[in-house]
Amino acid sequence: MLRVTGLTKSYRSAGEDVAVLRGVDLAVAKGESVALSGESGSGKSTLLHLIAGLDAADSGEIRLADVTVSGLNDAGRAELRRDRLGLVFQQFNLIPSLSVADNLVFQSRIAGRHDAAWHDELVERLGLKSLLKRYPEQLSGGQQQRVAIGRALAPKPLLLLADEPTGNLDEDTADEVLALARDLVARTGCGFLMVTHSARLAATLDRQVTLHAGIVA
Ligand SMILES: Nc1ncnc2c1ncn2[C@@H]1O[C@H](COP(=O)(O)OP(=O)(O)O)[C@@H](O)[C@H]1O
Ligand SMILES: [Mg+2]
């Protein structure tokens, strides 16, 4: 499903190149959930951004199914994000001017992949039925993240990428939201790569890897 090979990335800071990723190898199989941990500043978000095609690596290869992400131009990477990837961030990133219902369908409509039955199932499983007319500012953090997960999974992506998705939630809400995400990921059969600080949450996924000194072990 996802195969990252020899990925490197440096940032220029105060006139010096600082190597953040020094040859990352990482694979996520179809239907597999993987937790990525590592110290703050170790490059976890950088790695997710590269996989999502939000930035370009210096060298190495990223393959998603039959596509070489690292070989695409900006337009190709935007298309890949739209059609193949689901993204969830710590800050929820819902569109404030859209209702929950409109936030939910936003991604799948843009991708031309709206599926009414799957949409209804997402609403049901995520417990969003009574919240559809509300706006993001009228929701709790846990409710907002449930909407964000629904939006990301609505187009049935090949891979769900989540960067500390429960980082702004209290422990009980984090457990509940992640359990929903795991169930839905299992239901779609997509891959799931999640950055988390929490060893407890990481342990609930299929496999745990750590980013340290620029490589994944
Ligand atoms: N756009 C950028 N420009 C310069 N340095 C950056 C940029 N993005 C991240 N960095 C640096 O790269 C390192 C890794 O950052 P990041 O991937 O956000 O780490 P993590 O998500 O593991 O906390 C940090 O030292 C950070 O300061
Ligand atoms: Mg980060």
C-alpha cells in the first residue's frame, strides 16, 4: 500500500542545512494500522507531510499503491491527496463557514467520490446525526475530530494519515475518537498511519514504529 524508501529531508535554518530525515524506510500494508512516535522535533510531521505530498523530499522514494508520489509535480500531488488520501490533524481543520453536514461531504464531493450509503453509515457510526446542522464552533473538540475523521474517510481513501489527531482531546475522548477511527479504518480496509505521543494509544494499533535520529526503527 505505502512504501517509503531512503527518504531524506533537510531544512535550511540560520544559514545551515539541518537534516531532519536521514533515510527513512517505512511500509504500511493494506488494512494495517501503524503508530509513529518520536521526540518532539524528530520529524514526524515532516514525514507525514512528505507522504501526503504537501512538501517534496530531497531524495528517496514514496510509493502509494501504483503511484510514485515523489515523482509527481504539484498538480499531481494535489490530485493524489484529493483522490487517495485522508488527512486528519491535531487542530481539526474543519471549514468554519460550513455546517457539519457540508464539512462531511466536502472532500468526497470535490473528489467526485460521494457515496450516499457510506456517508449515512459514517454519520451513524460517528454519532453525528443530531449535529449535522451545527457549525464547527458549536462543537466540542471530540465532536469536531469525529467530523474531521468522517470527512477524511468519506471518499474511501487508500491511506488515512493522522498527525496527533487526539493531541487536543482529554484522555477519555481521545480513546473514544481513536476507537471510532480504528473501526472505520477496518471497515474501509484502508491503511492507517498515525503520529502519537501516547504509548497507550500507540499500543492499540497493529504496529508501533519510532522516528529517532532521522530514521524509523
Ligand atoms: N518549514 C520548516 N522550515 C525549517 N525547519 C523546519 C520546518 N518544518 C520543520 N522544521 C524543523 O524540522 C524538525 C522536525 O520538525 P517536525 O517534523 O515538525 O517534528 P515533529 O512533528 O516530530 O515534532 C524540527 O527541528 C523543526 O524545527
Ligand atoms: Mg509534529
